[in-house]
Amino acid sequence: MRCSMRLVLGLGVLTALQQPDRLASQSSPATYVLVVSGLSGEPQFAAAFRRAARHVLDAARAKWGVPDSNTVYLAEEAGRDSSGTWGKATRDGLKAALESLARRTAAGDLVFVLLLGHGSGQGAESRLSLPGPDVSAADFSIWLGGLVGRTTVLVNAATASGDFVAALKAKDRIVVTATKSAFERNESVFAEHFTRGIAGEADADKDDRVSVLEAFQYARREVARHYESKRLMQTEHPQLSDSAQAQTVAFGVTALPADPRIAALVAERRALEAQVDALRRRKGTLDSLAYERELERLLLEIAAKTAAIRAAGGGRP
């Protein structure tokens, strides 16, 4: 199965996954998904966490084109259903999952991490409650260090998650939290809205892809609407580490057209877009003039392919 994801750069960049284990120079960037559902405490929370997890896992498979080999689900209880097998969300299991991602991924890949559950603590000691020892923001800071060069999106949708932003924000890393601080510990509805948004409901520009920024803004509006409709004081305020970067990372797959001529043109354009993405990530190692010239060449070729697609009756590319 091929996996596509877009990093927007001017025209917008769509990349395709070829194999889960490969050198960065041998294939296009790939997308990986890790979902962690911690201790629930009550059946209603357990059901909510499972529902939010399924939004993302189902979208990854059906809409983002992520193969099962690139998806990890760690839950309060390990189990199996028609969608596959998942492990238990323990500290050791989470550490092993992130270390495995560091080994399997390459520079330029996209790693999406979703944390669901209850939180506590402050600052670097902010924690996600798991069966057994909890995991802290400081732990994540160490484990995520192995993903340097990848684009990492970490969404902590747990309560009291706000301090994860300051503790974990970094270059090539987007951090989203359900709350603005560790003191917002009441029941949260952010996870439901964010996961529904990233799965497709937040597609504001109707391009069949959802950026992290679109999903965040959608969830923030829905959270506010939830409290307003119930005439309650809002006790959670979602936070985003970098809105500019969040606008450039999007999830979604657009199937190739049935017409083989148009499909070939679309495939050629996607290959060019992948080259733009690779060039963008090498910007710091290139002469600025050479970088601008190569970028201009690629963007002009993409524009030409887009014009050819439209001329062939491809409609909106």
C-alpha cells in the first residue's frame, strides 16, 4: 500500500510511501502513526479513549494510506479485533515503540503520536497516567531525541497536558495539548474533537487533506462550542506550539484518476512534489543560490504538470 502525506510549500507538497524500512535516499518520505491510550479510571473514559483512537487509526488506514506495519496502538489492555492486534500501554512499551520508530524511520519521514488519557504533574514532570509507572514529559524529551530530522507531531490530548508544549517544542516538532496548563485537570472533550477533525471533519479548504493547524482550530472551536452550549465555564484551553509549522503538515491521500493518461501525469507531479520536500529539508546544507534555482525549477515543473492535468480533463488536481 502506498502512503501519501503533504507538506505545504507554496503550491503544496504531496509525498508517497514506498517501503517502511529504507534509506532516505532510496524512497520518498513515509508516515508512521503511534496511538497511546492510558489509564481510563471509569468505563465512560475508556469508551471515549477507544473512540478517539479509532478515529485516527481508521483514518490512517482508509484515508492516509498508512500500512499496518507503520501503525502502533498501545492501549490500557492489549487485545485484538477485526482491525488488528494492539499492545499494552506501559512505560516500557511506549519507550520501546519510540525507539523502534527512531530505528525504522529516516530523515524527512512524518511521525504522528497521539496520547489519550489523564495527566498530572507540572513542567517536565507532567505525566500521562499508564498501567504501572507513568511517563513524563522529560521521558518523552529523551525518547523523541531519536527522531531528529523527522517531522514529529505529538498530540497530548490528556487532561493537565499544557506543560508538554514548553517541555517538548523543538525544530521539526509540533506539539498540541488539550489544556493550557497542568492545572486544567477536569474532564476534557478535546480528544474527541481533534481526532474527528484530523480524520477529515476539519478539512476547511476541501482539498481532501487536513493540516494539523486545521484540526487544531476545528477542535478549539468545537471545545468552546461544547461549553457554551451547556452554559458551563470552559475548563480546557487547547495549545499549539507552532501554528506556522502546523499549517505545513497535512494528512490525506488522493487516489489516482481512472484515466491512465491523467493518472500518469498525477504520479509524475507527486514525484516532483516529493523532490521539493526533500530539497526543503536539505536547505541548510545547500548554497542559497543553488537552493533557490533548484526550487524554482521544480515548482515550474509542478505548475506545468498541473496545467497538463487540467488540459487533459483532470479537473481540480
